[in-house]
Amino acid sequence: MKLGMTLEPFRGMSVKQVVPLLRLLELDHFEINMTMVPKIDEFVKSIHKKTTTFHLPIYSRFFYDIGSQNPNYQERIEQLIDFLNCNKERLNLKYVLTHPPEDPSSTNLSIIERLEQINVPILIENILGQSDENFIEFYFQAKDRLGGKLAGHALDISHRYVNDWQTWLDIPEEIQKEIEYVHISDCTKYADLHLPLGLGELPYNEFFSYLKNIRFRGIFLQEVIPTVDQLSSLLDSFLVNVKPFSLNRYRKLKILYGLTKPIINLAVNTSFKELRKSGHGLHAQDLAFDLVSY
């Protein structure tokens, strides 16, 4: 298994500070999005040989998706496709990840046509509020057009749990066979909160048993939005994720995390104090992701 994490610019810490700290935790993979584009040179210098996924824009946050027909975003979409094709080697891009249509001006066909222009393997993620039937229709329509460039299904298990917590693991066989990549974070039955595992209601051990039964061997991407007061929970979340699949790696990481936690705590707390001095509020979220649209 490979273990990864979502990475965006942090408020109060530079990319060149954050990425080495995460590499200390022996993560294998990072997922980035549009927020990292302005800092891409700094990011590339920091990742070394780690692989990455680029998550394409989602409508709820960026107000367009890759299939948008809104004329206000056409130039931005063209620039993004060019950026991905020109920087795939520098970024060690393993995948580009998309959602089904969410922009009101987007369609299955408009998304697929744009994906055809991206020269990187594609993952398709299930979304909140969409039925399995509609997702399957989009997924296999894309597979017919993209062929081998469609690398597989990115399964966001928190989305499934929030959609229907009673049937969340009743994953249709046709897409079960396509699972290549997993987004995991904790949530409640009613809200996708992107918490470290153990801080919500997700029965993640049931999910891990499911993945072991289907012999999943892909990437676990912790899609979490950590805050300064959740550092211990974040490290525990990685350990909880690893333990069912590799006891040896779990033991190794547990020792490593015990040794590196003081270093990470020092770096984070120092940055947090600097934020206080500069007049920022004292809430822990002030050192989390700088949640702005690009």
C-alpha cells in the first residue's frame, strides 16, 4: 500500500517548511490542486521523488469544473490543461483526478472532451449527492472514450458514508473492480468534515476489512484538513490507516512518529506563535490550509 495526504498552502508556514516535515512521516504520495499552482516551483523542489495527484477544480470551491462551458473560465481551463501537460514530469504526476459534472454548465461530454486533452492517467471520484447509477453511467462513458488513459475509480468513502450511511459499503461490483485510489477522512453521517480518522463517526475498520477482502493495493490518500491542535490526531490517523495492511510498517512508523513528533510540534508551534505576533486570531484553524480559491 501507499500512503498519501492532501497538500495545500498552509497559512503561517511555507511549502518548503511543510513538505519536508511530511516527508519525515514517510508519506509516499501528495495530492494537490489549483491552490498550489502559484507555489509550484517551491513544491517541486521539496517533494524529491514522491509521486503526486492533481485534483481538478471542483465547482463548490472554485465555481467551475474542468467541463465548464461558462465563458468566464475558458481561458483558465486551457491554461490548466497546458500547465498539467507541461509539468507532469516535474510534478511526478501519477494521476489527474476529476469529479463527474457539478458545474451547471458542464456535461458528461464536455468533461470527457477536456480529459482527452490531458496527457496524464485519469481517476474519477464519486461525489456527494450522486447515485451509483449516475456515477456508473459517467464512469463507463468516460472509459469508452479514454480507454487505457482512465486509470480507475477514486473511491471517496466519506462521500459514500454521508450519501447513505446504512448502505455505504454496498459498492456495485462493476465499480468495485475499478477501485485504484482511496480518499479517506473522518466525517459524520450527515457532513463530510475532512477530519483525521478517529474524530468523527466513520466505521473505518469496516472499510479496511472491505478493502482487504477485495485485495486493494492502491493509494490511500488522507483527504484531511488538519489544524494545529490536531497534530497528534493526524499522526494517529496515518497509523490507524496502515495497521490493518502492514503490521511491520505500522510498528516502524509508530517508532518514527514518536521520534519526529517533537520536531514537528516545535516547527508548528513556532509558526503559530509568529501568526499571533502578526495580529492573527488565536484559533487553531489559523495554521490550517489557507482555504481560498485560486
